[in-house]
Amino acid sequence: MEGKKKIRIVFAGGGTGGHIYPGIAVADELKRLAADRGLALDVCWIGNSAGMDRDIVAKNLVSCGGSISEFYGIPSGKLRRYFSVQNFLDLFKIVAGFFKSLVLLARLRPDCLFSKGGFVSVPPCLSARILHIPFYTHECDFTPGLATRLNARGAAKILLSYAETASCFKGLPDGKCCVTGNPVRPVFYAGDGDAGAGAEAGRLFLGIGPGPHKPILLVLGGSLGAKQVNELVLENLDWLTERFIVVHQTGRAFAEEHPELMQGRDGYRPYPFIYAEMPSVIQAADIVLSRSGANSIWECAVCRKPMLLVPLSGSGTRGDQVDNARYFERAGAALVLAGADADAFHLREALESLLDADRRTKMSEAAGKICGDSRPARTIAQIILDGVYGGADGTTAGN
């Protein structure tokens, strides 16, 4: 590393895997770009000290072959959309998280900070603003959440997954909003050469031979499962297995509650959770039945998969999944079962229509148009690196 310009970038975000895995994809691209430019890069991560953040980031530390040198945990709280005593208690966590972030960033003095969103990112972004450290914030959903709205006020750039989202940030200077798409790991791109990629590897993992078979229906509900989606599958399991090979990521709670189902049956392959093999399993699927979290639907779209989406809705959510789902529906890449339509009748009706291979092909093409040919993680990494090392003299703002 001797003789190389050194750049330090701090990532902030967490609370859910959806705010961490995309950030890791960006960190990996930054590492590649920095190496190409002959730069020494140090990436640190500020996340929730009490959640899953540390465990996820730990698997992607430099010592494990990843791109992140260190994880720093801070107290973190959030504002719920319903009355809860926890809202009051979390105010103290937010204040504590702010002061810890301020101390950390004053000591680390990074060239910039990148926020991947979530409630844990707000104190570091505010601290960066006070310390005059430039920061970038990325919004993965079609409509921005409160964290992004707060972070956007002082951001050097607001990076968006969808062009239409820019209308939510009125009165900002031209060029402050930049449409990048939603970053996903390179392994989701078919033919990328990464271990485990490709439909053939997915079928091999699932034990499905190369010969003719029923369409593969992949049911996703996240690592914890989705109760509503799981109940729809259970209610219609006989009907589903007559028409599809059902690959069901159930979540661990469902697996514990239904041990007899986890043995599987003809046409039904349940898994509590799939991680390393998920990219190839998605590539092997013909249809994906899922919630409409921003990252999972983008991963499926990158793999050009027709989707049947059952968005999380109701008073406990800000409606972001409904907005995401409706966008993909308008684009022709998905069918949506929302609210009262999320029942057995409409599920069967939608899946019956997706048995038509020509319709699936059209939806696959529509998904491809949403994502295009660019790699959002690479685009974001380029924007960040140009921001801190893009001057004519090649100097950086920090170290």
C-alpha cells in the first residue's frame, strides 16, 4: 500500500438485512474500483449495536475476504407509526447514538460517509453534517422513508432506485438527485462467473433434474418468513403442487411450528432459510411469489423473473411495499395481491394466468427493462469515488 493515496469511507445503515446487503455490494465495488485506480481503501461500517447488523457485517470483514475493515455499533432507536412507550424510550437511544457517532466520525475523519438508510443511519448522517464530512444517501424504495427524508437535507447527493422518486424531493438544486437503481450482489447477475450463479446450479441444489418438469414457483418471505404468504401457501398447497414445483422459504418460525411439513412431499420443497444458494435458486425459478421489499424484488428483476407480489400493508407500515409492488405492476413485471385481494381465489387466478409461458416471457422482458444493463452497485461506487477523488489534481477531501 506504500505510495498509494489512502481513502477512508464510512458506511452507515442497518436494522434489517435490506439495509445491509446492498451496502456490502457497494463496498465490494468500491474495493474493485479503488484497486483499479491504485488507491488504498479503508471501509468501516456504523450499524445497530443490538441487532443483526454486527453478525452480517462480520461475515464481510477483510479478515473473512470481504471489503469492510471494522464494524462499530451504536445505540439505535426508531419512530413507530403507532402509539408505543418504546417510542419514548428510543429517543434516548437516538441521542446516545448521535453522540457516539459524533465521537467515532471525529476520530475516523473519513473522506465521506455513505448511508444505506434505515433508522440507524440518521445519527451518523447528522454527525457527518456537523463535522462537515460529505455524505451520500441511497433510497431503495419507490417512496422515501423518514430516514432518507431526514438524511437528504444535508446530503451531497441523494441516490435513487427509481426516477419517479425524485418528485418527493422538491426544491433541491439540479443534479442533487441521481437515479442509480438498487444495488444487489454481483452473484445475482446470470453469467457473472461467481460461485453458485446460474439456473443450472439452482436446479442442482433443489434436486430438480434437467428433463421436462412443472414450472418452479419460488415462495419468499424473508429470513423470518411472511405469515400471510405462508398461510396462502398452506391453504392452497394441494392445488399448487398439482401445477408447480413449490420451493418455499418458510422462515424459521414456520419451520418450528410445522415440523411435519418441513419433511417435504411430492412437488413441495420447504427450506427455513436459503442464503448462499439464493441467487441461483431465483435464477432457476419460473415464477416468484413474494412480499415486495425493495431489495428482494430488485434481485428477482435482475434475474428477469415474473413476480406475484403480496405487499405488506396496514396501519403498521408506511405503505412502501404497496408502492413498490404497484410500480412493478404498472411496468408489466408483476401481478399484485394487496388488501382484500390477497386471498386464495385471487392467488389461484393469478398463478393460473402465469402458467402461460408467453405471458411469463413478456413479464420477464418488462423486469429487464426496469433494471437495464447497468450495475447499480458499480454506479454508486463510481459516484462516491469520483466525489472524494475526482478533482483535477487527484486530491481527496480527507486523509
